[in-house]
Amino acid sequence: VQLQASGGGLVQAGGSLRLSCAASGSGFSIARMGWYRRAPGIERELVATITSGGSTHYADSVKGRFTISGDNFKNTVSLQMNSLKREDTAVYYCNAEVIGSTMHYWGKGTLVTVSS
């Protein structure tokens, strides 16, 4: 499973960004996809996940501001980030779990920088 993420960049506080990630490969079915992030000096943390059934989970710090969505047919996941704060600055990583495996697949990170 290969994950390709896009959409990071520089935005002012209060602004919005949308991250997208596509899973490619063959012979797999997605169980869950999501986003994690790592800020300087902070361990990687979960941002949001969505299961193939559409159940979502968010970190408390992003609830009400971020929305995760997925497309099972296209094996894609997106993260709409609104009302961005400086503390959202981090490298964001796309993650996927597939049915029948305990492995986590990771995409290359995409940098989100929120300026004041």
C-alpha cells in the first residue's frame, strides 16, 4: 500500500487548508485511514481517523475545526482544516490500516505552517 499526500502549505492563523491522501496498490481493502501530525519537540499524535464504515474520531484539540472525510471507492481521505491555529503547525502524515493486517502504512509527511 502506497500513500500519497498533498495539500500542505503556509496559511495565516484563522485560515483553512485541505489535505488529501490517496492509497494505491492492489489486493487490499481499507479498514481505516487517518491523519497524524508531529510538531517540533512533540511526539506524533493522532489528528483524525475515519473507518471504512464512516465512523470518525478526532483529537480534542481539533474537534469542531477539522473534518475528515473518505471515499471508499477511490481509497482516499481528506482533512479539511478550518480556523487554523499556530499550534496546528506540524508535519501531517497520512495513515492507513487494511483489513486482515495489523500493519500501519504511512505516507510521506506534508508540512502545514500556520503563521500569526
